[in-house]
Amino acid sequence: MPKILISACLDGRPVRYDGQAKPLLDLRVEQWRGEGRLVSTCPELAGGFSTPRLPAEIENGMTGSDVLAGSAKVIDSAGADVTAAYMDGAQAALALARETGCAFALLIDGSPSCGSAKIHDGSFSGNKHAGAGVTAALLKQNGIAVFSHQELDALERALTGVRTDGR
């Protein structure tokens, strides 16, 4: 039974930058938890951050793939370069996924770590654009199927072996 790496905030843990959780209340998530499929992680805590912490965004409308390639940085709201900690957290999440047999990841969208469909644009104005965070990008690059918290139907289909690309 394939396991699912899940953002700890979606799993109900108060680990977000503001010290809050964002529990994903859905019967499917409860079922997967009961089946022992969920592996909870917060890449930002694994990277050395504490809770609460300053919000951070990937600069200049760039993405996690750009950070992994070394062409973009993650900057916190005070202007500090926190890229190294985000890279460390992404590597820790990948290692955990591999160690526990996670073929899938269910991550909170919008985060500079876990965002899989949309992330903030680096202006700290609330604007988002299409793109993945550092952890989501690294997981995808390593063959782990990543789904946002808004893609539970697609994740459920993937878990049951139904293709998510319509074929």
C-alpha cells in the first residue's frame, strides 16, 4: 500500500509560519490515516526553522525549481536569505519519503516549501502565481507524485491506479 507524505500543517500540527495548523478535514484523509498511509512532515521545521517564524517567499516570481537550480533565493519578510534552510528541509522531506516508501505527497498550496500549483510571487503582497515550492519541486524531480490539498480527487484516483491525465 503506497504511502503519502503529508504537510504537517494539513495533518493538524501547528507548524505554519504563524504558529497555526490548517487541518485538512476530509473522510479520505481520515481513511488514509487509519490505514497508516500518512507520513507527516514539515520541511521548514526539518530545515531548522522554529514556529512561529517570519513569512518567506521565493523572490521575483520565480519557483522552487529555480531555487533548486541556484537561480533564485527564498527571502523572508525581513529581507534575509533563507534559501539554505529551505534546501535542507526539502532534502529532509525527500529522504523521509524514500525511507518510508511514499510514492505520493499531499502538500499545502501557497507555501515556498510545499506549494505545488501556486506560490506567492515574492512581493509579500498576497499575490500568487503558478509554480511549485522548493520541496514540491524536489519531490517531483525525484518521481514522487505531488498533489495540493485541493486535489484530493486526483490523489484518490492515483491511489487506486486510475490515471490522472485522462488517458
